[in-house]
Amino acid sequence: MLRKKLLVGNWKMNKTMAETTAFGHASFELLRQAKEKHIDIGVTPPYLSLQTLLNINPKLIIGAQNVHHLPKGAYTGEVSIPMLKELGVSWSLVGHSERRTYFNETDESCNLKVLALLEAGMTPLYCVGETLTEFEKGVTKKVIKKQIDVGLKGVKDVKEVVIAYEPVWSIGTGKNASKEIAEDICGYIRGLLEKKYGADAHLVRILYGGSVKPNNIKEYMDMPNIDGALVGGASLSVESYAELIENM
Ligand code: 13P
């Protein structure tokens, strides 16, 4: 297997520290289960819970949901990469569609974050995806190409990046993209990377995200260019997280 399977739960603005503690204690069993199936697993909790989870189970992949690209300065409300690194956080989402929609993130700002994370030796999990209007207009590939070209501009070692294809219309809607659509776009992304990076493109893990549930995750995992899933709602409970692993 060229690429190890990967399951990441994006908790968004959910779970207090007490709730995270409960999940952390239960996560040892999840890790055991994942190890047996040769799957990497992780979560991206809110900033306040990162330390909590790292203290309990640092063997999980623990990522932030966002970072600022500068190391420090007058940016009220922001969190920098050195702060996260000091905690032991080694991953961060970049450009999640909710950040693009509600917090005005652009491909250009995502690019700064991707480069800063790589420079710090951290893993960016870069999210791309088209809106419903773009999907209906049939311009998905054009949108994705720009997100990949601009977001990853200047990246030298693409193996260190993980990509998630999350069509905006499928996030939190229960309308997951069909496995054919998801494979078509994940394959397209790999093709774009191949043109630029050659064989290294085949080492990049590309995830699908958007209404992934225990009962549909397997469909995606059977696709050649989909290496795992970025899951919101269904990653919140330990039971559901365990079922996702089981069915991958
Ligand atoms: P849902 O799985 O809740 O649709 O969320 C997907 C997502 O945005 C993960 O980052």
C-alpha cells in the first residue's frame, strides 16, 4: 500500500474540555482498533482542548483547525504556529470551507499558512471544494485547479501535505457526494499534482469529506484515489468514530 489510510475528525466548534477528556480516555481503544486495520487516526479539536487531548493521548494525530501564518504580532484573537508547536501539535487544517465562507480566507491566505506550516515541520491538511453554484455550473475542476495551484504555490515537498476534497454542498447537509464524483475530483487533484511533482503525487494522501458516515465511508475507501476521510458530525461520538474505523 503506497499510502496509509487516514481518518481525521474535525470537531469544529464542538466539545468542551470535559467532553474532550471523556473522548481522550476512550481514544486508546480507537487507536488499538485503527492500528489493527493499519489506519492513522486523528482529530482537530478547538484550540482550548488541544492541550487536554495531548496530555491524555498524544498518540492520536492532533491538529489545530486554523493557524496564523506569522510567528507573532498584533493580531488579536489569532494563534501562531510556534505556540502550537510548543504544545506538541503537529498538524493543522488550512482553508476549511467554513473558514473561507465565514472568515474570508482566500487561496492566497491559505498559501501563506501552508508554507509557514511546512517551514515549521508541521503537516498542513489543505481543504478544497466547490460551492453548490459552482457545482451546478459545471466549473468544479476549474475551481479546484485554482485552489490547488494558488494554495500550494511554492511548496517543494508535496509529500508533506495532506489534501481534503470537501464539496461545500455536501458539508453538514447529509448530501454526500457520490463515490464517482469524489473519485473523479480526487483523481483530478492527483493528476494536477503529478504534472507538477511527478511520482511524489502518488505519495500524497487525499481525503474526501462531506457528510461521511459509518454507513457510507466504505464506498469512498474502495476508490483508488481516496485515501481516507475528513469527518465532521460523525466523528464527535466515540461510538460513531469507532464505526467509521471499523467500516473503512
Ligand atoms: P460533516 O461530516 O459534518 O458533513 O462535515 C464535514 C467537514 O466539514 C469536515 O471538515
